[in-house]
Amino acid sequence: MRRRSRPSNALRLAVRAGGVGAIAGAVAVPLLRRRLRIPAPVTVASLAAAPLALAVLRPRSKRRDVALFALQMWAFTVAHELPYDDPERLRARLRSRYPIRTDKLIGAGRLPNARLQRAFAGMPGVGALDKALTWTHWLWFFEPYLSLAFILVRHNERFPRSARQMAATFDLGCAVYFAVPTAPPWWSSEQGLTGEEVRRIMVEVGESTWGRAWGRMYDALGGNPWAAMPSLHFATSLQAALSLSEAGKVEGALGWGYAGTLGFALVYLGEHYVTDLLAGAALVAAVRKGEPLAEPLIRRINGGLQHLERIANG
């Protein structure tokens, strides 16, 4: 029986150097893209290479799983902002009419955002409702990741699939942001396009809650105001609820409770159209139904990465 020959030191060092360089590039290129005018495709390629490079450099472990997903989310954070690097060019491609028309059909002639805001206006306790739903919205910045962290700790065998589906949801949604930039209802209302007022309640609550700090907080988190279709807030909360449901009944109930509350909040607060939420739900269904179709490609990629990992680690 023929024994496998060990890779040469030169090849091992070359593979490791390439992996380290790819990860360094994924950090440096996005930070320098505006100053050096790096084209968006180059930035996206550098971001996509980093998780693959880490998979080559380190064998699978819980720490590597967490680091891989962290690199994936860094890639999404940068990539979804890329179209807004040139606001004027993006504005020329901006779509704002089609979700208004669709939502007015859903709302029987009026936007559901405006219907909900008008229905609750002036009711006792509406200020508390505004704050509660705004905090529900803000908690989204943690909820998908806390859900995955729970699965990693309590159901480690389920983590790779859950993380892969969550990452695919973010990535495919980001691709739609590039292809069909769409304005949210609060922005279209400010431009006089909706025919009725849609308040941005989250900003009202943010200003009263955080005072002078709100402007800096909003600027740090609001990298692309025209990334509205599909609603990844809703899509990723649905994806988390489905993954938690597979882990247990109580976990699933909590996940679905949050997703439902967030969906209502996004429409009431003026952040998303109902159409955006429906598109987010369709995206989740496509990811989960499409995963078996992508399985052969995923296996081939994993096989290639494992081969390079053996080389990199001698």
C-alpha cells in the first residue's frame, strides 16, 4: 500500500502564507477602499477569501467555527455598505415605487405602516409601546448571534448547518441590495412619495433615549439607508427561530415569539414595508429548500479546503 508523501516545507509555508495574507487583506482592503479607491469587486473578493483561508489554516473546532462566522459577518457588514460608497450613483438606480404600490394593495389602499401608526396614535401607553418595539428592533443586532451561540454551546452538532444557513441568508440578501436598491418607507415618506406620512419612530425614541450620543450611534450602524429589500432583520430572525425550533420546543417558542414581535415592530416603526418582510420570508424558504441542491458543491469545496488544510498543517 502506497503511503502519502508529506508536503514539502516550502509548499506548506506557501499555503500558510497565502492564508494569512488573505485574512489580512480582508481586514485591510475594506478599511482602505475609499482612500485608495479600490473597486467594489476587489473588496468583495478579499472579504470572501478570508473564511476560506481560516478553514485552511485551522482544523475544525468550536473556536474556528466562531471565528469563521465572525469573518462572514465582517464581510456582510462591509459588503452591504459598498453600494453607498457612491450615493449619487446608487440614487440613480434606487427603486421606491414598487413596494409602495404592493403595500397599498395589501393595506386596501393605504400603507400598513401608516394604518398601524394612526391606529395607535393617542392611545394610552403608546409611548411605552414605541419604546418596547424600538428596543425589540435594537435587540436584533444581538439576537441572531445569541441564537447561534446557544446552538454552538448546547447543540454543537447542529451549529455548522445553522451557521451556514444564516450566512447564506445574509449573503443572498446582500446580493439583492446590490441588484435592486430599494428605499424604506420612512425615507420615501420624507421625499413625499408615499402620499401619507410614515413616521420613523425608532429615531424619535433614539433621540429621546440617548440624547447627543444618538447621532454617533446611528452613523455607526446606519451604513446604507437603501438596503431595505428584502428585510434581513426579519429574514434572519426567522432563520434563527427555525434553527432554535430544531433544537427544542421552548427554544423554538422564544425564537418565534421574537420573530413575530420584530415583524410587527418593523412595519409599525416605519422601517420596512410588509413587502420587505414577505421577501425576507421567501429568502429563508429558498435558503432552506435550496440547501440540498447546493450540497454537492459544498462537499467539493470542503474537500478542496481539507486538502489544503492537510498541506498547511503538515
